[in-house]
Amino acid sequence: MKLLKYVTFSLVLLNIPSVVLFSFGPALGSLLSYLTILFLAIYYFFEKKTRPNWWLIIISILFFMIGGFQFIGLTSGFIFDTIKYFIYLISAYELVKNTSIAEFNIFFLIGALTIPLEALFLTSDYGRYAGFYINPNVAGFICITGYATTYGLKNVTAKLIGQFLFTLAGLLTFSRTFIVIWLLINVISLKISIKNIRIFGLGFLIIGTLFFIDEVVGLNNPRFEQLKSIVNNEGVDTEEINEDSRADTWARFYDKILESPIIGNGYGSFSGKEGHGLGVHNSYLMVLGEAGILPFILFVLYIGYLLVMSIFYFNKKPNLIMQSIALSLFLLANHNFFTFYYVSFAAMWIQYQIEVAKNDIKTDKIEEENTLAIG
């Protein structure tokens, strides 16, 4: 079972089916995608069954059911997407429950390391790197989530090495979202210990590493050129760096949301499926635009629950609020919560860790009461 667990874990968190799809074509990519679902189902079949994830099951039922009413496209594709997701959702939650923070961290680190490897050996004219995750913004989410988990590690050496590598890989994605969340997380880390201010010093070493990589292979990225201009005290042209604003992308969909706010516009209409073109790049707007107000409210409540409860258990598990912030802000810039399995996996992991923290506090309270009763 352990071998099956790690194979399945790798397929989900390392995005291997998409890598194969991108590198070797749709036939092998689809095969690995279905194998991932099959392995998850087998793992679930042999694993001890516990309470399912009712939060996401209810949200997903409403999303796919209401979104399916106005779906325009191949019915078979919609049915396969729906079945695959629910098998994943039910099975992966059992995998989540058997995943430690060390395992979660190391697999995200393996994925993040593919980013600097791509920068060194597969230098592109595009100048942004994503490793196994194809899209640099998505790769930025992997890096910032992995970075957040380091604050839950007990080994100081592992924590510092992880922070360095996740930050370096994240900066190579040149994702603005990554940088904003990274700064926010490190400000929060000062609440844990003022000693965490050292990470800002480590940042200078990381920037130096970026300059070294640029000298060796040439990063060829406008955002990095802006950084070099700042370091060299030269003029900075903000027009290029502000291109492709997410706010401008969202604005293109506002009228469409207002046309059908109750039941949405149909599955895929806001995520670029079935010839709908550009996606909204916002999971909250995607849920609202495709399936209407009810699943949107529940989805926002779900993310809000993760944030609030993570704050509540900050002293016990400080990494959870950092991961919740990373997830909630990333979803403002990406519309693939239901299709990129590692994103919903990260959400479920936070959710389950909150349940663990709740149970630990209950257990501690019972033991304390028993001790007082005996005394």
C-alpha cells in the first residue's frame, strides 16, 4: 500500500499526467490521467474508510449539476470530467488523511526543483519557468505552498534549505502573486519568532543566485530586467511589467455574470473549455459565472472556514494560515480548482489538518479533566 500511496501521490502532486500530455501527446497523457484516478480508487478500496469530505462533495455536486444545465459541448466529456472528479474527491481525501507534513513538503519540493532545472537546462525565450507544472503562475502556487509548509517542520536545517529552494524556484516563475504572498507569509512569520526576519537576509542570497543563473544561461525575462534596473539604480519602465493585469481579465466577464447570476452560464464557460476561449483566471468568479450564486456562496464560505480556523490554531500549526492565505490568493488568479487536482488536494490537506488540531485539543482537554479528577 505504501508503494501505491507514493506512486499516486507523485502522479497528483508532481503533475505527471500533464507533463506527459505536453511532452508526448494526448494519448499517453490521457492514459496517465485515467491511471491516476484508477490508482486513487484502488487506494481508497483497500484503505480504511472514514468520514468523507462533505464540504467539497456538496459544493461539487451543486457546481457540476447546476453548471451542467447550460453546458454546451460534448456531453461525454462533461460526464467523464464529473465522474473523474468525484472519484478523485472521495478517494484523495483518504490519501490526504495519511499524508504527513514532511511528505507533503518533500513532494512539493521535488516538484519545485524542476523549475530551476528547467531554467538551467531548457532555457526558453519566454523567460519564465514552470518545471513540471507547465504554467509559471501555477508553479508559483506550488512553490509558495511548499514554502508555507516549511513553517510546520521541526528540523531547522530542513526548514532553511526548503525556504531557500522554494523561494529560488518561486522567483524563477516570475509570478507577481508568488512575490506578494511570499512577503505576506514572512511578515506573519515574525509573529512566530522575530528570528524569522533572517529570511529577508536570505532573500539577498537568493537574488544573487538569480543573477548567477542569468549570467550562466540568460533568463531573458522583462520582470527580471526590471529587477536588475532597480539594483543598478536605473530607470524602470512599469508599462511592460503591468501588462496582462488579472483585474482587466476579470472585467471582461462581469457583464456575463450579471446576465445569469442565479444559475450561471454553464460548465466551462468561464474556464476556457469547449471553445469558450480565454478563461476568467479567478476560481471564485469561475464558480459564480458557471454555476451561479449558491455554489459560489458555499465555496467562499469553505475558503473562509479554512482561513478563520487556521488563524484559530495559529499557535499550534502556524503553517496552516500561511497555506490558507497562499491558496485563497492563488484562487484569485487561477480558475482551475476543480481541474488541477493538486490545488484541491492542498485545500483538503489544510482542512484535514484543522480537524486534527480540533481533535488534539479535545483529547488534551479530556486528559486534563481526567488528571484533575484523579487528583
